[in-house]
Amino acid sequence: MQILRAVPILGLVPLAILWFGIGEQVKIFLVALGTAFPVYINTFAAIRGVDGRFVELARTVRLGRLGLIRRVVLPGALPGFLVGLRFAFTISWLVLVVSEQINASSGIGYLMDQARTFGQTDVIVVGLAVYGVLGLLSDALVRLLERRALAWRRGLEAS
């Protein structure tokens, strides 16, 4: 996983175009690959960071493996997963912009690339603003999900 993570996602654009051709498959492949790593790394770290006392308590009350995962590991790892999801959304917009500018015949990135060709700075700025708003909305959506899914957790936000 670390070797794959070290490969620049945007450097894979030419290879992805060769594999998938021009179209939506390239964007889907690049976005999926680019977003998998932040989710994986944050979730893995969160699972490893689950308090051992909770695991010991689960064993004491004789929770089975499935119960341990459902009642201890998943709730303990959920905050880390959601942090990874927030990073992943940011990366997905970045990858989408670049892949649309290089390999698309439609989309905001394509419009921005066409505007560059014709020297239309205003269209480029509007495209960037749209991507910024979409990024902000996606982050707000994950934060809303986080507040609802982690309502049981008390922290600085709840104070």
C-alpha cells in the first residue's frame, strides 16, 4: 500500500488514458485511487488507536469477535474514518479538475481549459469558485455526518 500511495495520482493520467481511453472511466479510476489512501491510512490508524482497555472490557464480558468489531472497533475507528473521508473529498476535487482538463470533452475542468485557450480569465475564476464551493459543501456534508454519527462522543466541540 505504501508503494502505491507514493505514486503521484496525477502522474497516472497518461497511463489511465491508455488503459481506459477518453471518457468517464478515467475520472472514476483516478478519483477512486486518489481517495482510497487517505481513507485507508486514517481508518487503519484509528483502528490501531482503539483503547486497549475497551478491548479488554469486551473480552471480559465475553463479546465474540463480531461483537468486538461492532461495539468497540467500529465506534472507536469511526472518527478516524471520517477524517480520512474529509481528506478524500478534497483530493477527489483536485483529481477531478486535473483529469477533466486533460481528458474530457465536458465538465467544469474542460470549460476552464477551453477558457485558458481563449484567454477568458473570468471563466477560469468562476470555475475555481465553483470547485471551491463544491469542496466546501462536500466537507460540510461529512462534518454533518460526523456530528450525527458521533453524537455519543464528548469532546471540545460538545463543550
